[in-house]
Amino acid sequence: MSKNMDYPDVEMLVGGKWIMADPRPVQDPCSGAVIGERAHATAAHIDEAVDAASSGMREWWDLGPAGRESVMVKAASLLRERVEQIARIITLEEGKTLREARGEILRAASYIEWDAHEGRRLYGRIVPSTDDYQLAVHRRPVGLVAGFSPWNFPIGSPTRKIGGALAAGCGVILKAAEDTPGAARQLVQAFVDAGIPDGALSLVFGDPPAISEQLLAHPDVRMITFTGSVAVGKHLAALAGAQMKPALMELGGHCPVFVSATADIRAAARSTAMVKAMNAGQVCVSPTRFFVEEAAFDAFAEEMATAAGAVRLGSGLDEATEMGPLINRRRLDSIAGLVDEARADGAEILAGGAQADRPGNFYPLTVLADVPENARIMREEPFGPVALLVRVKDVDQAIERANSVAYGLAGYAFTNSARDMQRLSSRLEVGNLAINHLMASDADLPFGGVKDSGLGREGGAEGPLNHTIVKTVSTLFLDVN
């Protein structure tokens, strides 16, 4: 088997021990070549990870908030020190550009630091009562958390699964994506090197349905966190509900964008095209459905098509590349099918629209204009480099159209109208709204969706808080003299 020397084989961490078992190949989506191998867990490995978490969590809790903060801050520092090595691993296994990979690692470090500091602010409270009676509200860790992370942000998403839980004093078993195992391994290695107790954090790969069912059925697993598709998220939430276990879900996006005639049309088009190209559009908060006021539509469409056509495809290892490949052939075929259907339904192709004529899973940044409302691509998240342009008469029609789907993760708007901003803020059904920019999340802000886009929030003060339970303690002070 041919391997890449920059891509070390990927082991699992179970109970503080690195294990290579039943190795499976890892492929480069740019070339299709096998670049290394990853471990594959058995049911026995999962049970071992759960068993080891008992003592590991106790030791982690006993460190106290300051001790946990110290370990987490050290792990973040190690990620920054290793940014070039890890970025190359991400690009090899996932395809995004080195520039994007570096940014993802640095954001992951900031997430860890934020959660670490927030862990010192998980306050309880004393409820006023009488002199001989004390009423207290305590915050305690929920327990062992099973975290499931996707391939599209192979270090950023696992960080969200780890950070809030560890800051709250929980233990974590991370089931990272099999397509992109190397980045998760490097993340967990940073925590190991920073001094996290054995068993407090484990990392496994394997058969997703089997692992999820085994973990959710285990009485020692008290919570699940998941980022991925709506269908899988609903299935896991149902399994968790049957066990009366809380579930934190970050699911699909299909995010709307409102473009007002009052906006800087050229700047709006160019900035959204640049963001749309990030990770080849394989981003849950990627701007996808563009609702453009009639007076600005033609100008926006022209600028968007020009910007999209200029995006340079290639290997993410080439610093000149602006957009890398899709993760696998399934994604490529899915995008091509949705675009072909939209064209047949009457949409106009302004840019892209067909698989790139080169080896690898490449599909160019594609712009479709006047996409019919009944087209499947308007209802199903394409999760790829496709922008859908639709004419609307005003912000109210844009909001109505945007809210007509089951998704509600993030939304965007470009407008200089205070009225537009107010109506979008109050009526657009999303968990995250960015106006006149395209940053949908940050370390100090809660992140999550509404409707089919998820349950609960990661990040911000809510991140660690959502991994705790509330315990009320009432004490009657007896006179023992």
C-alpha cells in the first residue's frame, strides 16, 4: 500500500492507550490515492473506553476548574505550535486549502481557550431563606459524553464536542469521522501532551451505526453531541430520547442570504463567492439560497458569476489554490445530479454547472439564476459549491421564502436599511444571523440552529453550561448543642 510520509497512520486512544486495530485505508480526495491507515474499533474497544472513563472523569473533576483550565489552555497552545504539521494532515485527508486548514486550527485553539475560561464561571447560587435553612443550586457535570463529529471540519468540529464537555468536568468519548481521522488524532494528542488524565478523553473510529447504538445504550453514557445530517441527527436524538438522555444536535443549514438594492452589490457578491468557495461549499453555514431584490438582481448575478468563474481549483497543498475538491465521489455525483435537475426545471447556469475536466472530485463554483421554488435543490441542502439566485420584491418576501424550508441554522443579509435589519432580526427563523458580513459563529458566541437544524448550543457561555445538570440542595441547620 502506497502511503504519504506527511500522513502518519492514525491510532485510537482508549483508556489512555494508543491502539492500532483492524487498519482501514484513508484516501486523498484530490487524487484518490491511499495516504495512510486508521484504526477501526470493535465493541470491546468501546466498552473499554466507557469503563476507563469512570476513573478518568473522577481525576479530571478533582483537578478543579483552575486545573482543568490549565490543561485545556496548554492543549490550545500546542495546537498553535503544531499548526503547519496539522494543516498539512487536514489538507491531505479532507482537501481544503492549507490557508483554510490553518485558520480552522487557530479557531479550534480559540474555542478550547474560551471553554477553558468559561469552566471557571459555572456558578451555582444561594436562594434567600431563613437563618436556619439554606437553599442552594449547584451545577454539576452531566457525566460521560459521547461526541460524534463530521469530516468537513476535522479539527474544528471535534473541538466543539470536546471543549464544552471537558470544561464542565465531563469525560468524553469522541467518535470522529472515518474520512478525516488524522486531524482528530492530532487534537486528542494535544490534550494527552497537555496532561489530561487517562480515560477522561478517548478517541475511536469505526462503524458509525454500531458505535452510536452501543454508546447510547450504555447506562454510563449520559449525553450525546452530534454534528451531521438531519436524517442521522433525528435518528440519534430518537435513540437518546428512548434512554432519557440529553442530545445536542448541530445539523444541516441550506442558509439563506438577503441582498437589498441598498447594499454594495459588488462587495456583497465577491465576499459571498469567496465564502461559498471555502471547503468547496461543504459547510453547514455556507450561504446557498440568495434572495435578491429585483432592482439589484441583474447586477448581483453578473458580479457573482464573474467572481465564481475566477475561483482557481486545485490541490489544497498548492498555496495558489482557492478551492479544493469535494470529499468523495458520492458528494460529486450528488451535486451534479441536483444541478442537472435544477437546469431541467428551468434554472439558468451563470457559472460552472458541470464536473471539472480534471482528475479528482472537483466541481467548480456554480451559480444558478431564477431557480424555481419547486426545484429539489431549493428544498434539499446541496452541501457543495452551488449558489442559488432568486428574485424577490422586498425583505418580507425574502423572509417568507427563506422560512419556507425545514432548515434554520444560519442566515445572512446585505442591506443598509435599518428596517430590513430589524425585520430580519425578529422574523428570520435561524439560530445565527450575520448582517453585512459572513461570520456565522465565534468562540464567544453560542452556535446552533432551530427547526430541523438542531437542538441546543455549542460555544459561548452556553457551551460548558449545556454539559451540566442542576442540583438543588436544601439544608436545615439543627442545633446539636
